[in-house]
Amino acid sequence: MKKTDSLPQSISELQALVLALQEENATLKQNYERVLEQFRLAQQQRFSRSSESNVLQMELQFDEAEAVPAAELPEEENTVTITYTRNKPKRRTLPDNLPREVIEHDIAELDKQCTCGCLKHRIGEEVTEQLEIIPAQLKVIAHVRPNMPVIVTTKESVSPLCPCCFFPKVWQPPVWWRIPLLANTKIICLSIVRRKYGKEWGFTFQETPACGWVIHAADVCMPMREALISALLESNYLQADETPLQVMNEPGRNNTSNSYMWVYQSAKPDKKVILFDYRETRQALWPKEILNGYQGYLQTDGYSGYDWVNQHPDIIHLGCMAHARRPFAELVKLAKTTGKSHQAVAFFQKLYAIEKQAKVEKLSPEQRHQLRLSKALPILDEMKQWLEHSIRHAVPQSKLGGALSYMQQRWKELNHYLLDGIFEIDNNAIENQIRPFALGRKNWLFAATPNGAHASALFYSLIATANANGCNPFDYLRVLFENIRDCKSQQDFSKLLPFNLKQMPT
């Protein structure tokens, strides 16, 4: 604070000083509010529930049609009239594809006779189903092969090829087939299997050789990666995302450095492909390499590593509404009064209500396209006007300003989902594919070697693709290991993709 004797004497100088102090005070206030906002967000992310479901149920308090003064609101009556019939919840039926064992229960002979002396007639039957879990078992399969030496030289012998000689001696394929299923997830987590089932089976897997089995199997099956990429690029609509991965012993890098698992998903109904691709960095050159020669539509989040798509002549970039909505949803949780963030969430609520309607009514892509044009397009037009007005009054460095700027910069990409009914409004589908990987990462924390990371990427890809196409991973991996030794060309490997196997032998 300046002393009074050092203050300017002229009125104009005093006015300039007051204006400068007011501007400085406004800047400090903005910085204070921004830091306080960041602190509250950090607290909310750490201690509060992460669900955004309650946020999307906010009232549309900014809508002019509903902004009726309190005096004009009609009084609510105390009685509530039920205009629908509540359906009783039904017990969930067991899947038809499960094998069934039928046990006939007969009635005692005495109960079959009526009080009048006649025999009762059977009219219908009651069937009660119960689910029985058969625990996994281990057994040893001994392959006995005759050894036929040549008597003259006694140095050469002939014996039939062992079915398991394709892998190392310690490698027994039936054990490998069970691993993804015994972990009770889509992921490969050998340490869980070893700890959870070792005592029950009476045989403990050693983690180091078991990981070696996986890496060796990945080396044998690595041509399947090229087959997956070729099938992926056949789709005209892809989604892409990435997630961090820590890998030890990478050449020239610290063990604490973050590597990344890039994930791609196709949307072809009859050929769904999920590709996990391990890379050392998050640079844009990796998706450029995978998508080299691709023509179609690519949906991503707002990461700058995908900005090159906007200048690509053969690829149309789709944005993700879920990423655009998320910062507004976080702000709503912190806000004490309704404001711009509530208005934004209400817009998103309307858009997602249209998507829910299309899903509930099971609309075809063409019908969903028409529904969006008739209902979502007017909402987006109104939302754009609101965005242009709101961003002029928002502090750029604030959370709200950043969220508005994100939407404004990517508005064109966010609207591209209206081009066709096959497109999704957001990137949540591929994030659901990444979730099993993220769950596994919490267990194994890191990959010990780059070879192990590549092996994980391959088998995550194969298992996720099998699940996406309705194939049992157990059956698919068995068929893959039994037939991959006979593949001579890339076309042969492509025939072993899950959607190309019309029938899974058992």
C-alpha cells in the first residue's frame, strides 16, 4: 500500500492509479477463483462419487419456455394419480447355450390315485432350473510315440510328430486355453491364476516360465496382428483411443516413463475388430502408421495427437460428446447455484435422450439418422448460439472457459455424428474395450519387457475381437493354436480371425 504522501497529486493521475488497482484486483480475483476451482475439483475427484448420472437429471432451469415466474406456477395438488401398470420383475432365465442335464422327478404311486379311485392324468409340468458351477480340473495328457530307429546305422530314428511339439516342451496348450477364463476376465493375468488356483489344483504355476509361454505363443501368432489390421481397415468407421502403460527395460528410456497402448475398433456388424497396439510414446506417428491408406471416418477424443486427421483428404474426423460434456458435469457438482455449466449439461441431456430413444425403439441406422436430423439438429443449432454467447463472457483460464473453448474448437467434429446413423455420439464403446485392460493394469502394474507388452497387445486384441463377435475365447484360442501351424500365407492367417470361423469345433 502506498503512503498518502507518495500518491499522485493530480486528479487524472489518481484516476489512472485507481483504474490500474481495479484491474490488478480483478486479475487477482480471477486467479483466486481459478485456484479455488481447481482445489474443489481435486477434492471432488478424490473423495466424491465419480458417476455423472445424477448430473444429467438436472432441471432445465435456463429454458425460456420453462422460466415461469414463481407467482405464475400452478399449485401442485397433494394427490398423485397412477396412470400406468407396474410390471412385476421377472426372474432372469439361464442362457439357452448352456448344456442342460434333465432330472425327472416322479410322484409316488399313492399320490397318482384320485380320491374317487381313478388315476390322475398328467397335465403339463413344472421346470425349475438351477445353475451348477463345475470347478476347473487339471489332468496330464501323456503323448506316447513309438521310436523306430534305422537298424543299419542306429543313428536315425523316425517317430510321429507330437501334437504339442509346436510349442516348447514345457508348453501344454490346454493350460494356456484356460488362463483367460480362469482369471474370470478378458485379460491375461497369470499371477492371479497362480495365486488363486494353485492350492486348489495341487499344482502351482511358476510365473516366469508361464510368462515365457505367453511370449513364445505371441511370437508364433504374431502374423495374426497383420490380419487384424487388414480387417480393421476394411471398415469405413473406426474409433480410436489410447491408455498409458508402464514398460520396463525399454531401450534408451527410464523404467518410470509412460508408454501407451493404442486401441482401435471397427464398427462393421459382421466383422468387429479390436486392435491393441503397444507403442513407446503418444506421438501422432503411430496412428498414422496403422491407418496408412485408410479411407473413411475416425472417431476420437480431443487429444491433439489426432489433429492431423482434420487435414487428411480421405478421413473425416468425428468428435466425442462424452468428452465435451465431462468438464461441465464436474463443474455442476461443485456449483452452489445454477449457471452456464448447468445449461450445457441440459443440452447434453437432450441429445442423449434422443440416443436413448433410438436404442429403446431399436431403430435401424437409417431411422436413427432421420431421428437425429429431426430432433438433435435443432438442439445443436440452439446450442451453438448459446456457446458463441457464453464464451464471450467466460474467463479463458477458468475451467468453464476451457470447456467452452474445447467445444468451440471441435464443434464441426462434434456434429459429424449426424452424417450417418451408424455413427455413435461418443467414443464410449472403445473406452469399454479399454476398461478390462485398465483393470488388469491395476493387478500387474507394468510389463517387464517390451516383448511382453507386444504379447499382451496381441492377445488382448484376439480375445477382445473374439468376444465382440460372439465367440467364446476358450474355444477360439483352442482352434487358433490347433490350426495356426498349417498357415502358409497371410490369407491363411486371416481365415483364423474369429468372424471368419463360421463354426467353432468343440
